[in-house]
Amino acid sequence: MSSSSNVEWLNANANRAYPIKEDMSRVPVDMAGNVLTGTVFPNYVLVDFVLTLAAATNVRAYLSQFSYVGGLITFGFSDESGVQIALVSLNTATHVKNTAYLLAGSGDAYGDALGRVVVGDLSSLADDLPEGLYTFALDSAEMETRCIRPALRGVRSLQLNNQGSETDYLYGHIKLVSGNNIRTQYDPVTNAIRIDAVGDQKLTDDCDCDAAAALTNVVRTINGIPIEDVVILGDGQCIEVTTNGDQILIRDKCSEPCCDCPELTLLTNSLKILDGTVTNLEAYAQQLDERIRAFVTNYILTLI
């Protein structure tokens, strides 16, 4: 009795729609949405497809675009809303039957998506499908449900670094515990852990002033010196320090103006006139210098 043999997985897929659903028509549409009757995406092009998503596993993916131009093939995959998941391209000149190509997610929605697409024997593609850009709808080229898998990623370890001091690697189930002045919360919308510093859990030292002063915005320190130890002194000659209620007045007695506003205005206008006069004198001196130089030059030439 002859031994039985099984058809290899990828070779079997070349004769069926998988990884596209078996009941899909695989018929593309043009830019206007019209069905291109008579054109069917060949079974042997895609022989396997795996996509891992960190999002919910109920995403329905489909082959949204297939481009075949000048020996360059590009696959485009999208979700049921038409949002692009990933693109992958290959060169038919260097392609080998049943080669797996890496899928990398694109955009904000699927930036962390990963997967692979396995492409079969393309030797008959030019005869079965003319070159061009083909667009498919969800109900004509949806991928099998088992091809979409959740990304079961985990944190391998944690290590705490505090001002250069590092702990050993922490493994297993690790808890984040709120300490003094800290509140931790889980945000299910963004799938994030939020750490807040809160002021009502002894974030600062207890105020040692009375209740009335504690309600005001009092100065606690000046340049790091506690306010009760700060003394502001004048130099006894020019600098005078006086207080009036909650105000501190520091006055320089040696640089008080000796003129009032009218006198300062007159002085300013006089300086402007002097400035203009100096400018004119400089211009006249320049002209006089040029004339003297010309006279001396001409006088020397006459002597020669």
C-alpha cells in the first residue's frame, strides 16, 4: 500500500481564497465605485496573512488596495471604517514563491500593529491580472477572522532609578502604591496610569503661622533665608529704608534729581541743539580737511 501524503499548507492556500474569506467575491471596483465585472483577484497571490493588534480584537480587516505596476506590487489593508492599517510592497523580479513580508502599521490608529503577509507564486500574475491599481470593498475582500490576533505583549521587568541609584530588576505582578502627596489613577479611555501630586495630603510643610496669616499670600523666605531672620538695612549715608504698613521703601538720598520737569525739558532741548551743532562742525571740518589736502597736493605739483 502506498503511503499517504498531505498537501502543504501554503500550496493548499494557493488554490483557495484563504486568507481572504471563502465567500468573498474578490472583485475590485474602479475609482467611481463601479464593480469591475470579469476581474477577480487570484487565489495564489496571498497564501497567508497574520496581523496582531493592540486594540480590540473585533477589528475587521480587508484587502483595500492592490497595485501592480512595472513589476512593483503593493498591498494595502484597512479596517471596516476604511482607516488604513498597513502597506507592504515587493518587487516581482526578486520575489521567491511563498516569501513572507513584514507588515508594519501606519498612522495614529495602527502605529503599533505588526504582522506578516505571505505571497505565493506570481509567475502567472501577468496573464491573469492586467497591471493597474485595484480597489476592493469590505464585502468583497475581507480577511478571515482568525488572521486578526491580539498583541499579547507584556512588560518584562521594571527598574527604579532615583538620582542615579538603581534598584534590581522587578518581575511578576508589580503594584504602584501612592505615597505622601501622590494620587494614582487608571484612565480606561487612554489605557494609562496617571500620577498626580495633590496639595491636600501634606504636599507642603504645615504652616506655623496663625489662621489669619495662613489665608494670605505671605512671604516665607527671601533668597532662601526665613523671613523672620531677614533684616534690610540702609548704609547710613545714601540708602534709607523706611516701612509703612505692608510696604518697604528703599530710597537713594544721594541721587535725588536737582531739577524739576521744566528745567529738564529745557536742558534736553539744549542738548539736542548742541548735538546738531556738533554734527555740522564735524561736517565742516571734514570739508576743510579735504580742501587743505587738495591745496597741498596742487602746490606740490606746481613746484615739481
